[in-house]
Amino acid sequence: MKRIAVLGSTGSIGTSCLEVLDGLLDQMVLVGVSAHQRWEDLAAQTHDFSPRWAVLSDTELSGVVRRSAFSEKTELLFGADELSRLASHVDVDIVVAAIVGAAGLQSTIAAVEAGKTVAIANKETLVVAGPQVVELARKTGAKLLPVDSEHSAIFQSLQAGKGREVKRVVLTSSGGPFRGATREQLASVTPDKALKHPTWEMGPKITVDSATLMNKALEVIEAKWLFGLEPEQIEVVVHPQSVVHSFVEFVDGSCIAQLSPPDMKLPIQYALTWPDRMECPGPKMDWSSTWSLDFHPPDRELFPALDLGYEVARKGGTCGAVLNAANEIAVERFLQGELNFVDIPRVCRAVLDAHNFDPSPSLSELVRLDVWAREETTRWKSSRSI
Ligand code: NAD
Ligand code: MG
């Protein structure tokens, strides 16, 4: 039995992961779950799966939660350090990193340090500290398996050839809810509208990231580190139906793609069962109806976040940590009505420009810069209306 810990089990990826695990209980056992604040949801999961540990990372909840709401078979723990202890415990084989944002960094690194197989949804960890995480995994033998649908598609497609035969990878993007919008329409986008994604159901942060195309920017950086690619080998194409999840172009011109309906259960399950494939509870393609799949280049002027991603992928060093932190705070401020939608890439640009670049930072320097960039972004005021 593979022993699985799901960090961020109450989120969109976390709950889909538990649905997948429900179908794999003959070969896997859920030993750990975690949430930040939604303790009632976490408590319900302990009754469904009887995991050995449940971690609430927000320590302030220790005086609030009802212990009796949790399964008696589960030990309830509090605080971010307990997340790292769970992620590195000898009785855990696979860690699903499904926390949102740089908050997932510490526990993901703990899992990599302990040599675990890490099913990584938490792309922000790779954006902040890609080279450090990849180097650590090389030393400890930890396996990093992608959960992000595009990266899972690339991982699957790569199996059609050898590493040296890869010409480039093409990441698909739905284009988000504002594909084809005018500059004026973008300037008046409300949080309500940004939170309605046309093809995917996801947590609020990544949904806003998908609307600004910052998600694709972060995914370019994620692809660079996961697959050891140069930014010039990574292309982005808009594909509104979200059926082709990405493809790899080999040197002979052959493009190998992975297709499935837009649902995260398949890429989550593949990371858990790799190198095997199993029946999956996700929806299947219906080839009896008429399909058309469209592809077109992204509008880089309307969505400047994308080029920020390429710039950060090229420069590396401290840029990823700064871009990520600025974006996390910008999204929060947008959702609270303090910033306009179009301010999100602007403040990221300003904070990136203002930071002291270091080409080879230590992890502690990255953590310090993350704090700095959050403060800068919190202070930033827009001086433009469009
Ligand atoms: P979500 O907001 O739905 O869930 C986030 C989870 O993280 C919750 O369990 C929450 O309790 C926990 N969490 C939040 N803040 C925390 C903190 N400070 N400390 C510890 N835990 C905290 O997010 P999601 O959409 O499931 O996304 C999770 C990760 O997966 C993100 O990195 C996202 O980019 C990535 N991802 C998501 C999808 C998707 O379809 N949702 C697809 C690809 C990649
Ligand atoms: Mg994705």
C-alpha cells in the first residue's frame, strides 16, 4: 500500500485528490490531510478516510476547533512546522503538494529533502525556488511528478521520445474569461467576473491568475524547472476548449499531445499511479458528438503578465520569488476591491523593477525577499485609470 499525505486537502485540488483516492483504496491509503482554516471540512475528511494525522496550519484555531468533530483515529496537529513533519515522516510515501501560494514552500521542500515522491500542484514553490528544489531532489532522489494539467500532459507526451529529441513544448491556455476583450473592458473587470472561469473550476487565486494569464506565466517558469527547458523552447497557445492540455514537438516535427475533458482528476491520478494507468473517476471524451478544437496565439499586449513570466524564466535568481509574492498580494488586493484588474501585472512589473536582483540566492534570501515584495505590493498605489 502506498501511503499518501495530501497537503491542502480541503481545496479544489485536495478534494479532487480525495475523490481519486477513494477509487484506489485497494492500493493506497490516505495517512495525512491538512487545511489552513476550514477545520469543519477537514474534520469531515477524517471521518471519510481515518487518516493518522490532520494538520491545521493556522495555529490560532487551536482554541476554536471542536476536537470531537474529528475522527478518534486521527491525531490533530497545529502549525506550519507540523505540515513539514507530516511531509517528511517515514510513514509517508507520496506527498501531494496542493497548498496554494508560497505558503506551500516549506512543506514541499521538507518532502523533497526527505526524498519523497512529490505530486506537485503547488506551482508557486517552483516559481519561487525552482533551481533549489530541483537540485535538492537530485541530491535526495525525491521524484517531482507534475499535477498541473499542462505539465502532466507534457510529462505524458515526453514518453513518446528521448529527452534530446525534444524541440519545444507548447503549453495550452484557455485564454480565461476575458479572451478577446478590449482594453476598456479589462479596466472595468470586477472580482465576480474574474472568478468565473469558462472551462475550469478551481480555487480563487488560480482562477484570477488564469484571467490575467499570470497562471500561464507561472506555468512557463514551472515547465522550465520541471523539464529542464530553455524559455525559448516553451511556447504558449490559446486553446479555448481546454481539451488538448499541452503538447511536445520533437525534432522531426511530430507533435505529441494529451487530450481529455477539462478535469483535474486525471492528472492528479496519473501522478499517484505513475508509471501505471488505472480507471479514473474523471469524465471521458465523447467522440460521438461534433468537436472543433481551436488554437491561436495569445494577446501579449492585452495580457502583459505572460511576458513577465518569460522575463522571469530568462533572468531566474530572485525574480521568481518577487513576481510570485507581488502577484499573490495583488490578487488579494484586487479581490478586496483595492486594485483594478489591470493593476495586477503593473504592480508586479513595478515591484520586480524595484528589487535588488541576485542571480544565485539562498533559500533564506528568497524567503526574505518574499516578505519584502509582499510589503511593497501592499503599499503600491495605481496612478493610472486604464
Ligand atoms: P484552493 O484555494 O482551492 O485550496 C488551497 C488549499 O491550501 C486549501 O486546502 C487551504 O486550506 C490550503 N491553504 C491555504 N492557505 C494556506 C496556508 N497559508 N498554509 C497552509 N495551507 C493553506 O486552491 P487550489 O485551486 O486547490 O490550488 C492549489 C494549488 O494547486 C495551487 O498552487 C494552484 O496553482 C495549483 N493548481 C490548481 C489547479 C486547480 O484546478 N484548482 C490546477 C492546477 C494547479
Ligand atoms: Mg495549469
